[in-house]
Amino acid sequence: AIHTILSIPLYYVHTKVMHDLLNDTVDMDTVNKHYWRLMEQHAGIEPPLDRSEGAIDFPYKFYVNIDQSFQTQKFISEILGYQIYREFCKKSYSRGPLHNCDFYGSLAVGNDLK
């Protein structure tokens, strides 16, 4: 859950930058400045040093050939993974905080996985 919560701003920024590129709201000449402005605004992250206009820190090459909804799918998969983990803990009758759940050796969880 913590991993997912910490990733939400990154999912948003990457989706927003890709959306802005595809809708011509931002062009390739200014995308890096736009990316770092959004990262600072939504994630509180600044570039490690001054970046030149020619630099592209946004993982553009990674996103170029994939479906536009990739970030949404990744975010939903994180939430579903958390929900599956929670259900496994319920099936194993684990008590206490969810982060201390131990379903090792649980036949009920093993049967669900099968």
C-alpha cells in the first residue's frame, strides 16, 4: 500500500506529460521543463542539477510504443494486488495489522491460488 501511495504522483505526472505530448499542449522542445515542473509540483522532486533544454528526463522512449492507458492499468493493478493480499490475510485468519499478515502454509490461500 505504501509503495502504491508513493507512486500516485509519479503515475499522474507521467500520464499528464504523455497526454500533453499527444494533444500538442507541450512540444518536444519544452517537455523536459514541463516534466520537472510537474514533478516538483506533484511529487516534490527537483532535478538533481540544472538540465539543458535538449535533455529528456521523462521516460519518453519507454512510453512511445505502448497503449496510452498504461499508467492507469499499472495503478489499478497495484490496488488490486493490495486487495488480493488483504483477502489472503482474511482467509488465513491472520490477526493484527495487515503489514504483519502471514499466510505461509495456509491451505485456504493455497487452494485459492490454484
